[in-house]
Amino acid sequence: MNQPQVKLGEKMQITTDLQEIFTTVYGAVYQSDRTNRLIVDFDGSVTTLKVDAFLRLKKAVDSIDLGSMATRTGRDADFELITVFGCDKLYVLSLQEVFNFKELLGGARFVLELNSMLHERLYAQLA
């Protein structure tokens, strides 16, 4: 599979193959119609995922209790480890990074659902 090459700290170059789904100051999610994959660019790290792996990643990130993470005092409270089946990346995120990642994945999920609903309505009316 031909993945976009990005150096750490650089913004991803969008090719004609990629469509921007959602962007924040901390990252972006792109969709490749050619490969049927989502590309998650978060904090300078790029990961290519199938849609089901993206949804598992979002669910794993959403399951993190930010309030509990903020109030824990143990040594393990500083970071959260996140990995899911179908994702070759292990995310090691601080409290602020988890918050930022939730925002990015949540926004991308919303736009994907909205596009799907619009597509269904448009083609239902044409049929």
C-alpha cells in the first residue's frame, strides 16, 4: 500500500487521492477513496486505518475517563496507552493529548456519518 510520507512536525501534503475529513490544530483525518482507508495525522504521527479499525480506535479513546485520569495520583496516571486490533501504532498520550485526540476522532466520525446520511438521502430521492 502506498502511504503518504510525512516527516515529524510537517503538515501532510494532500494529494488528489486524499479528501480531508476533519482538521484541528493538533491533526487531521483524511479519506482515500482509492484504498478505502482513513489516514489519521495526529501530533506529527501518521497512521493508515481501515474504517473498522478507525471505529475501534475511536471507541478505545472515548472509553478513557478524563476526570479519573486527571485525579489519579499514581505514577501510571500521567499517560494512557492506546492500541487496537487493525492499528499498527501504539499511542502513548498525556491527559491533554487524549483530550485533543478525542476531539479529532469525534469530529471525523461526525463528518463521516453526516456524509453517509447525505449520500443515502440524495440517492434515495434520485431512485
